[in-house]
Amino acid sequence: MSSPPSTQAVTQAVWWLRRDLRLDDNPALLAAAESGRVLALFVLDDALRRPSGPVRLAFLHRCLRDLDAQLGGRLCVRTGSPYAVAPGRLRKADGTSYRVFTPFYRAWKEHGWRGPAIPADPVWLQPADLDGGSEPIPADPELGGTELPPAGEHAAHERLRAFLTESLAGYAAHRDEPAAASESGDAVPGWSGASRAGGAGGAGGAGGADAAGGGGGLAGSAEKFRSELAWREFYADVLAGTPSSARTDLTDTLAALAYEPPGDTFEAWKWGRTGYPIVDAGMRQLLAEGWVHNRVRMIEASFVCKDLNVHRTHGARWYLERLVDGDLASNNHGWQWTAGTGTDAAPYFRVFNPVSQGRKFDPAGEYIRRWVPELRGLPPDAVHEPWKLPAGPPNGYPRPVVDHAVERREALDRHARARHHD
């Protein structure tokens, strides 16, 4: 354990917490502790809270309470409007930021990542003086039935530890199977739970990348897991290089694309009533748990952008309201990736078929049956297209709100016209 700082130290440091609400793997805390007197500060910024729904806010509040308990009640919470810009570390030879993942990932691996920053016992940290003291951490908003996972640093470490020791070997082979992510959050092959564990900064990326050593038979899974962690780093780097991409498209190749206003079909999507089982399963999981499997997130985004022809910002905004792991950079750039307006222009012509996606990644219908109880009595050959049953969908389940084949052709036509627009 490191020695306490000298009692003669007169410098005061502010440990300003934003996304990393943890004591482990927190270089900022270590740097602040060297000064002697430390103020642990979290600012409740309306720019963060305004677009956040009750799920994100409740999880944030719980993480703050967990951290405050670890600090012996010495976390200072204030309400206000802070400002900071964190530039990315990696740059291309010409000094600009990366906009394509593969070269970024290559540079990221060559650069290497630091090991987790291990703090000394935080008990000796003394709070700095601040006029007015701390404001109370707000009470949780009403969640409307959403069940959140355990919040805080300890829960995040336990989730990551279970994955690395029990489930990493199956990650590469099974990571695209949504049924692998159990309702209980137990360690299962192919699902790390890293984004959920890291919600509000409960666990650091350096720890996951460093811990996934990947020896022997784990090499493929460890490499795949690292690459998925790097996507988060990549999108954060893109946002740092182009801050406007938080609200506007990164590229203007589809600036002339015609969209439909979000209407009844979009509302049906939000509440899991589209008539497409894999789509509805994902949205009902979002409502119940504040989380959605990554493969299903891509299916959902494609459905909004290509089947409903609704601008991706409407779907991205709903996700930020409902997700426990709602990260501005990852969420908004992920939606742009699917829409074809972000870091990869190719997906403009990629339209996910919700039926074939369901059959490929949930062949037995386990994920669908878990979240769509109306279809639990159907066999695998019927659960993906219940409208084809002689009597139609069972138990009041809706027929499809759109015809995918028709909307696919419409989306491709719209994209073609936009890309050739003078």
C-alpha cells in the first residue's frame, strides 16, 4: 500500500468524475492523490440529464451512491454546467483522427494499452474544502417496471471476472447469439456483459483488455473481445475528433435522403409491437432490462432506418433514454454506421431482413420466446413468421406493421436517389 501523502502538502486537487465512477483503474484519482488534499466532485449537468430517461438516471444515481459509500460519504455532488474536451490520443500520419475502424484498431494494438491503474487504500484521502458542501444525490426516478442490474464498481468487477474466467472461451463462436445472454446476467458463453458492467464507468476498458490475455485456445475469443472493446475506444476517438457528430451525421453522402416522420409504426417499434418477433423481442428486452444484445441492436437500427425509413436520430434518442449503458459516442455512431452516414459508408445498401436474422442468430427461437410470451407455444419453424400460420399470429400478437420486401426496395431506391442527387 502506498504511504499517505505528507500532512504538509498544501496543494488541493479536484478529482472531477464524469464517466469513470470507480476507484480502481482510475489514473485521474492517482494523479489527484499525489497533491495531498483531494475533492471528489461529480457535477449533475443538465446537458447529460436532459436527454437521459429514467433508466439511465436511476443507474447513474445508484452508481454515485455506491461510490459515495466507498468514499465514506465524501463525494461532493453539485448541479451546474461544466466544460471539457478530451482529445483522442491516436492520430494518422497527417495528424487527423481515424474514421475507419480497421486502421484505428491496428494503431490501437501497436500503441498498446496501459495496465489497470491500481489505487492505494482510499481511506487516507482527505477531502478538500468547498464552500457550500455537497448537494444530495437525487432519488431514483420511476422506472416503470424496468429491472436494473446491480450498480457500482464491485458489481461491475464481478461481472467482468465471471466472464473472463467462465465464458471467454465461447465468445468468438457465440457472441452473436442473443439467447446466450441470460435474464439473470450469469456468465454464459458468448456474452461478456461488458457494456452493462461498465455502465456509468463501473469498470475500465484497460482492465478488460489487459485481463483478456488470450493464451492457447482462447486466442481467437480474446482477440475478438479486445476488438469489441476497441470499437468503444474508436467511437470515442471519432467523437473527440469531430464533436459535431454527436448530433449530426459524420458524412454528408446521404444529406438528400428522404425520410418519413416517426408515426404509428415507429411507436409500434418503441413498444415491441411491430409483428416481427426478433425486433419485438429486442425492444421488450430494452424496456424490461435497459439493455439489448449487440446483434439485436443492429437489427433494430436497420428496421428503423431501412424498414420504417425514419431518421436514425429518433431511434438513437429512444435508446439513450432507455439504455443502462447509453454512451453518446457508441450509441450515436453505431446508429450512423447502420444508417450509412457514419464511419462506414457501405451499410447504406445493407438492409437486415428481420426474419432471416432471427433464423440465423436465434434458430430455435429461445430469445424470442423469452421476451415475446404470445409466441411461447410455437415451434421453431413458426416462431419467426407467425403471420403465416393458418389462423394468423396467436394470442393477440400483431401482424407485421410493414412488408419488409416492399420497404427494402423502397429504402434502396431512396438511397440511390440521394447518392446521385446533384
